[in-house]
Amino acid sequence: MADLPERAAPRPEEPPKGPSEGPSERPSERPAETESERRRRRAQFLRDLAEARELRDRVQPRRAKTARLRHAMRMRTFRW
């Protein structure tokens, strides 16, 4: 269709950035995390998770009660 304007040409992509810029950093290039740092982060995560569960149980008591009853039923019917 000759009446339509031509589409604009796509813009050229930016040249690659320097070696220290961008998400090209590989996990192997990061400094090794010590075991104590990993345990500290994990402990903090578990504390936050427990706090979030407590908050959810407080704001949705009916759902929390239902979940407790379901869990108790599963434990009663579980065979060792």
C-alpha cells in the first residue's frame, strides 16, 4: 500500500558495556560466602518466615483454624 508511511528503521542496539557493568557477572566470579554468613542469612529468613506465618494466622483466624484441623487429621491418619 503506497499510501501508508514507511516504518521507521529499528534503532541500533547500544554497544556492550565495560566488563564491570551490566548483569554479565557470573556466580563463579562472586567472592565465596562463608558458612557462618550463609547460616546467619538462613536464620534471618526463617525468623521472617515464622513472623509472616504468625501475622497471617492473626489476620485470618478461620483459615488458620482450618489449616490446624487439616494438619491434625493428616497426622492422625499417617501410618508409620
